[in-house]
Amino acid sequence: MMIKLAIALLFTGVAGSLSAAPLGLPPVPIPENNPQTAAKIALGDKLFHDARFSADGKVSCSTCHSQAKAFTDNLPVSKGFNGLTGTRNAPTVINAAYMKTLFWDGREPDLEGQSKQPPINPVEGGLPDHKPLLAVIRKDRDYVRAFRGVFGVAADAISMDHVAMAIASFERTIVAGDSPFDRYYYAGDKKAMTAAQIRGLAIFTGKGRCVSCHTIEQTQALFTDNRFHNIGIGFKKIHGREAQTAEQFLRAKRKGADVDVTVLTKQTMSELGRFAVTENITQVGAFKTPTLRNVDKTEPYMHDGSLATLEEVVDFYNNGGRVKETDPVSGFLSGGIRPLGLSKGEKKDLVKYMEALTSPDLERFTKR
Amino acid sequence: MHDNSRRKFLKQGGALLAAGTLSISVVELAFGKGSEDRFTFAYISDSHITQIKGNRFVRNWDRGLIRAVAEANLLDPRPDFVFYGGDIAQLGKPEEIDHGLEMLAGLRGKVHYVMGEHDYYLDLGDYWRKQLGPDHYSFDHKGVHFVVLNSILTHENWMHRKWDSGMDRMKQMARLDNPNGQPFMVGDTQRDWLKKDLEKVSKNTPIVVFSHSPLQKIYKGWNFWTDDAEQVQALLKPFDKVTVLYGHVHQIQTNQIGNISFQSAMATAWPWPYPATYKQQASYMPKLTVDMNRADPFFERDATGWQFIDVHSGRVDVNYLLPDNTNRTVAFDEKAGHPVDTKYQAEVNRIPPQKHY
Amino acid sequence: MTYRKTYRTLLAAASMLMVVQTAPVQADEFSDEDLARWQQEYLSVVGQGDKLFHGGLSSKNTVSCDQCHPNAANTHPETYPKFQRQLGRVVALWEMINWCIQNPLESELLAADDPRMIALQAYIVEERRGAVLEPGKH
């Protein structure tokens, strides 16, 4: 059964530029210059799990995006080589294929670009550059054969672009919809959600204002608007020092500092969010809206992993972007964030609803 | 080449944030004089701080002003000063003016204020003047003559009618689409003052005028209008370079009438529709306007914002900082002889949200 | 306020017609007098909507509809039903009005058949009269 499903996925990829979409999701967008093929996906799968692409030989993509943990690491912030930690929480790969930008600050436009960064980040893969990674591949007979088959290149012509394309192709097969919510909302199965979850959905699209950013549409739901918002997370780290932090960051950037490295290694500069990429001062502290699909399996939450449970998340929003009601409010706070006045029962229902966003077939990813 | 000179200026000025935030693709202008005359200021307007009761204020409007202040404080190099374009308050209450000023006190640097009708009609500007001083004045800064006018006065007999209360009068004026509304005007006294003030100024001195209402006639029904606009324009006509900056309209407007460039400010509170979207009445539209993007009401700050002004050789470039939207730059184009939107001016460059209907 | 002028014009036209048509109209189920009266009935509700729109809802935070929508401009009643992404589905005009009541006005939702909701819609559509129906348009 599982194998059948996998084969179906692979072949829909081969057949056209769009894969068949699970209930509640649109077709997966496939870039024209990187069509899906079964061999490329299999190669990407292998690369994704190869720990040799790191300074200590222990860190692969799957270290922080573990299949057993819904393609996250369930840690507040990710652990790289030698146990070094960065500043940001690992988002799930599931449905990342739909994202219009990658990373919390959207600093890469696609999965291909994203996959190149972690191996050479000083708190992730820790490699000085891509050369050691390519050296491993070129010496590996299986890889050489696979790259020749997929891209028609000889060993010494294998480039990081090829590696990135294969990994991205694999990631475009990690797609999951068909959750109880999808069956309730899009397939008319009124028993797919519990009464509490149905009440929670009403809060989600109404009083809770969640749907403003975590979009649901008439025939599909990505649960993200692909935009950037300052919701108040992490601002305490630079509160009152926003100008100095921004200035320090820009000075470093003008002198050639790499954005990817800076935001993952500097606690304060990390909190500049989207600003670090665009230098647009209306985007200080703004981070990308993550999808909420499978959110019950991807704890902890927020760009810094600072909220441990969905209950904490709901409290945070209910307090208008504050952990505690007595906390100060960020001056840069998105206009959409305000105290919601949800009752205890409403908050519970909202959490129950989010539990209905878990896809039933997540195990298929773990049984390789 | 033009781009380079701008980059050079920004670099020399140590302009970190400005350089990054604002479109570098601005059509750069040949400098008559050196770049030492170049300076910047921030321009914030229309916060409409509203008291609900006691110390409770409408949060949405508070947040708009707080955010503009927080963002303006990031500008590097520091702007020489800040202009506040009027309507701090919604109903002119001392509590509202004080609460607004409390938030504006967070700004680094000097703030100049313009009187708005929402600040005025409760007590005919008494409390505002007590806190902020005269409502019309002028000053010189780095070779530019700045003039501030109170353009939201109206007929004396209406202002001094036997009102039940000042609040009664205020509420009449606060309603934008009031069918019994009264037109704004600068009035004889201020025009006489302006005439005298300008006598001392040489004709090649650049002039920047601040008013709350547009010193041009757009749509009387919403008081996008100043009744004696032509008379004020006539006083400004002899000067080589004149820019009028105004608030009140809560939207982007751009115009050029003879020697006078007109540019409006966004509100920090909420956006207003363009008058042409009201089907039942005819209105004018400042002809160079590239409409602001239509607001998405679901992001409360969308289609609100504030401005960062770049003054060089006496010309004014307005950079619109628009949260949840794309920033805009409307810069004076020396060749065209009027301000242009540096990205969207050509019809082919317009995007769907700029279509208002 | 122009709808009131329209109403006066209509009444005048109707009364003129009645002078000319002295004989009762047989074939029709309603007369010009009926038309004028029904128009008046309608406009009375428009007038209620006007008041509600301009502060008459007594919202909890004092904010009123006309603050963002003078003369109900930029409400586009002719484009409903349409997809509203922040409500997550295709909605009717009254649901969008309710969104505004709940959010900028921070007040309690009105029922679809609440006379106030009917009146608000009457005022909004009246101010947009003459617009071509363009359902779904953004």
C-alpha cells in the first residue's frame, strides 16, 4: 500500500509539470527548469539523508528535518555540527514545496536556493564552502552513476546546482493534505471533525482572526499568506536597541558579511527578520507566516522556537502578541495583532481545531 | 551616472537605512549646487487619536502612530527634523492631543506641527496652540524657506454660530461626507501674513509650504479642497521652486500646477478612498497621481504609512513608507518638470491594486 | 444625501403622472402612487442605514463605518458575492459588513436579518446605485 502510494507520487511527477494534489491542496508547483523524475527524486532522497556533507560528518538535512518528527527536529532552535546552535527553529519540509520564499526571513526564493545554505553555515553543516561536499559526491561511485543518469554530467562536472535540484525535487514529493479539516471542509464529511474542532474553525476564521495570515480558501488551504509579519515574538531581545541593531547589521553587511551566517549566529540581528533581507524599515522583526498543516506535530513554535505548545501560542495571540498580558508591546507590531478576548473554552476549541490539520498519512514518510 | 551620484550622496552621508530602504533607481538630478544643501526630514500625518473613555483610546489608531514613530527613529542619517501634518486628534479633545503628543515625544529630533480640522473645531485651536504654539509661521533651513499655514479655517459666521457646544461644531466638521460641510480656507489674515512673509524671500529661494488641506481643489464634498487655493497659489507663483505638502486626504496624490508641485501624505490611522470612487458626484483628480494600492482591510496598517522626504537643490522627493505594502518614491523629475512615481508612473507599469473603482 | 434629492424628484414625477392619468390603471397590479410610496418606504430604510453608517451603530470603540468609507465609497456592493480571503470563502455583502463591525469597530456581530443589517446594506447599495453588477470582482 505504502509502496503503491510512493510510486504514484513519483510517476505523477514524471508525467507532467504538476503533481496530483492531495485533498485541500493545489497541485505542487514544479519549476520548468527542474522537472520531477523518479531517478532525480531518489537521488535527492539520498542526498537529503547523507551526513557526510558536514564538518563533523554527523549532520544531514534530515538531522533538523527528521522524517520521524514531521520533518522538524522538535527543538527550539536547530543543532548543527559539534552541537552548535543557531537562532531559528527548523520549519517542516512538509508542504514547503508551496512556499514562495524559503527560510523564516524569505532570504531564498526557492527550495533549490535554500538547500545550498545549511551545509556551509558555521552553526549548521559547518563546511567552509561547497567543495568538500562535492568532493565526497565525486568520489562516491553510486552518486557519480546517479548524477550521470539524472543530469548527464561527468563526475568533475557535478555542481552544487545539481545537488540542490535533486534535493528540491525530493522535497517536492513531501506533500500532505487530506486532514480531518480537509475532509470536513472540502469533501463534505461533516463527521470528520469533532464539535469542538468545528467551533474552533469558526474562531479561526472569525474572532481569532487567524485566517488573515494562515489562509483558507474556497477549494484549498495553504495556511500561509507567504507574507511577513511582526507578531511580537523575540522583540524583547532588541527592544529599545532596534536602531543600533539595524545599523550594526547594515554596517556588517556593507562590509561583506553574509546574511545567512549573520542571522543564524547573532542573537540580536536575527530578530531583525525580513528587514535583514530587504532593508525595508517597515519589515523590522517581520517573519514569514508558516503553514499550520501538521502543526500539532511540529512543536515548538515560532521563528525562535520560544513557544512550546499550541496552548502557549494561542495565549500569545490572545494577549495581542505578548507572552504575558503585562509585557510591553513592540512598536513595530503588525497591525493585525491585537488582544482577541477569547474565553478559555474558545482557546481550547482553537487548539482542538489545529489538531485537525494533521494529515493521516504522515507515517508514509517514516517508512522508507 | 545619475544613480551613481545618488549612491555617492547616500554613501557620503553615511546613509545606511535610507540607502537600503528607498529605491536607488530614483531618477537622479544634476545638482545645481553641491550636495551640501541636501537634507532629509520625516513627515508623519493624520493619526486621529481617539479617546473612547478615560485612558482608553482606539488601539488601531494608536498603533499606527507608534509604528510610524518607531520606524522614523530608524532613519540613518538622522532626518534634520520631523513634520507632523495635522489631525493628531479625532475630536480635538485635550486628552487626545496630549496622548498623541506623548507618543510623538518618542521621536528623536525637533517636530514642527500643522493644524488639522480635527485638532481645531472643538475649541477653535486653543488647546493645540497652548501646547504647540502658533498655527502659521515660517523658518529657513539650509537654503529652503519653509512656510506653515492653517488651511482648515472656514467662514467666520459658521465657526462662531450659536453652537450648543464646541463638540457639536467639532462633530459637524469631523464627518468627512457631511452634506452640511463647510469649505476649508486659509483666509484673508493669513494670506496677508504670507504675502508679507514672502516679500523678504528671493525668487530663487526654494519654498516648501505645509498645509493640512490640499491647496488645490479636488472634491468639495469631502473637503479635499481649499476655497481660496487659487489666491494662495498666486502668492507662490513668482518663485522658481515651490512644493506644497499636505495631509488630510489619507492617500497618495501628486500634481503640478505651474511652478508648484503638490504631494500629499498618507495617514497613520486609516486610508480614504479616492473621490472618483464615489459614483454619485463628480470630482477632480490631481493629474499626476499614481493611486496608492487599494487597502486590504484585513491588515490594519495597509494603505497607511508615513513619509521620508529628501530635499535636494530645492526639490522634494517623497518616499512613502507603507507597512504591509510596497514602498513608493515620488521624486521631482527635472526634465519632465514635475514629480513622478519612480516605478509606476508609466501606465504600462501600473499593477492591479492601483485600480480604484 | 443625494438619494433624498432623487426621492423628491421621483415624487414630483409621480404626482405629475397622476394628474395626467385620471383614469385608474386596470391592467397593472400597482399604481404610480404605489411606486412612489414604496420608493419612500425603501428610502426610509436607506435613511436609517445612513444614520447607522455614520455613528448610529454606537460601536464599542466609537469608530464608525464612514470614517473609512465616506459616502460608503470603496465598499463595492456590486462585486458580491465574492471571495474574501480573510474570511476564507465566498461571502455576501452582509458578511463583510459584519467583519468590519467585529474588527475595526470591535463590536458584536449582527444577524443577517437584523433590521440594522438590512438598513446598512440599503444605504451602501443606494450610494453605489448605477454601478454595473460585477460579482466576484476584486
